[in-house]
Amino acid sequence: MKKVTAHDVARLAEVSQSAVSRTFTPGASVAPETRERIEIAARKLGYRPNAIARSLITRRSRIIGLVMSYLENQFYPVVIERLCQALQQDGYHVLLFISETEDADNVLADILQYQVDGIVMASTTLSSALANDCQNAGIPVVLFNRVAQMGAMGAFSTSSVTSQNREGGRLVGELLVRTGHRRIAWLAGAENASTSRDRGAGLLDALGAAGLPLHARGVGHYDFAEARRAILEMFSDTANQPDAVFVANDHMAIAVLETLRTDLGLQVPRDVSVVGFDNVPQAAWPSFDLTTVQQNIEQMVDATRTLLFDQIGGQVMARSVDVPCVLVERGTVRVREAAETGAAPKSPQRKRKTT
């Protein structure tokens, strides 16, 4: 059976072949009556546009490469869903690559073979050398939930979209101090991750302002099992256990909650308070009821699209966007008057938010 071509559709609709091409190119301008005639002809003939052939003509694949790791983290499946939906509405398709490590250089060569129009890297980073390779090839790269490295001239070499992680960490620290906690611990994520570094720095800002030292520190590498191991070690000294733990993300915070309750027999929040970061859907489940910091995924996705399309359209200057975050108070933080500890009470920085 002969394959139906754009030329066949153009002949039946009595229009030019370029009009057929524009009709099936997202965002292209076509008169409404012309579009209707072409669509009727295409349905009658059973025509399906050839995306590969169109990409050879336009030199645009309308494919965005998405690189991720840590898919077990409940935050990123939500990101994938929202980002794919948004890009599809713009006429783009997403090609997903999984990197086994935070360093995504190992998959970048594979991505470039698909002639993608842009790359989004979530929970991953790439070397400055490969960032320059992408820039030289005219392929924009946006880091999602990671901060771009600084170039030699002090400008960002790669665009990035993050939450205001340091501010979120500070809000957590102020909450714990305000509710009377004095032995506050920090469970970091990956040591080389900007998210973990900035959230921890925000906590230290709040503790420093209150004249408190960090009581204990562990590293969970953004991994469920590693978080369990780290919290068991942190609480091994039964005479000097933390009374609160700020955890770098909700995925690890859930591991911490389970470990404290099942392995150590502690009650949350009576014996120890726990705060996470991300506000994944599971955080609101009654079995966790986790106090956490909410990242605004919708704003982060919108900012990512804007950065991608600006650079695809010819704007070459890389930019960094910081999206505000908000503290979501639930049931894993013990509420106690600051006056009991002798500290001056402070008014809340944020209203309680429930979900």
C-alpha cells in the first residue's frame, strides 16, 4: 500500500505543500479555513506527519532530553509528570535518560545523538567541559533543582532553576528554635549537591542567630538505606541524642521517621522532632504527617520552560532562577513554648499551612 505523503494531502486540499507542513508544525501560522481543509484531507487519506522528515527540514527535532537520577525520590516522578505535560502543550516531546550517578557526563554523548533541541538535567550535574560542548553545539542546558557552576568570568555557564534552598533551611531552623529545641541535628544529602549545601547553610544561619551550635551532623546521600544507617549512628549515644533532626529531603525524612519509630522505639514528635524538604505527596499521608518545606514545582517548571525556549530562540546568556519556598507545618514537630527554655519567644515567620 502506497504511503500517503504531504504532497497527496496538498493536492486533495488544493493548497501548497508548505501549507500542509505548517499545519502540522506546532506554533506555525495557518489561516483557520486552510487548516480545516488540510485536516479534513489528512483524515480522509489517513495521513500522518513524519516528525523525522520535518526535523531534517526545520533542523529542529522538537525533542527535549531529560536526564535524571534518584528516581526513587518521590519528588522527581511529580517533576517528570508536570514537565512532560508542560512541554507537550508547547509541541515538544521528552526523551528520558537515567544517570546512575549525579555526574551525567556518561549519558550526555547518547543524548546528543538524538539531535535534541535542549536538555534539562534534574538531580544531576555535568562538567564545565561538557557544558561548553553543549553551548558550542547550540544546545541549551537547564539544571533543575541544582545550581550551575560559575564560569571563569563570574557568570553562570549553564542556566539553572532552584528553590530558595538556603531560605528554606533558615525557616526550618527558626521553627525548631522557636518551638524550644536545643539539640538540633542536620542530616545532609549528597555532599557535592548544591541543594544539600544550601539547605544546611540556612539551618546554620538560624542556629547562629539564636546562639546555638549544630548538635550533630550525618550524611544520607539522598538514599533511603543510607539515611537509616546515618540516623542509627547519630542516635547511638543514648545520653546525648538530638531533640530535632532537619533532613535534606522528604525521601530520607520518611526513612528517618521509620527508623526512629521502629528501630529505636522513639515517639515523633514527643521524643524527637523531624522536618523534611520538598513536600512530596506522601508527606501529607496521616502515617507520616511530615512537617516540611514545599518546593513550588509549577513555578520551577514554568521557569525551566522559559529558560529553554529563550535560549532555543537565540538568547545565549545563561541565567539562574530562584523560586520561593514555604514552610508546611504538620505533626512531626513538637510544639513547646520557648519560654520553657528561657529563650525569648519569637513571632512565627510563616502562617501554618495545611494540605
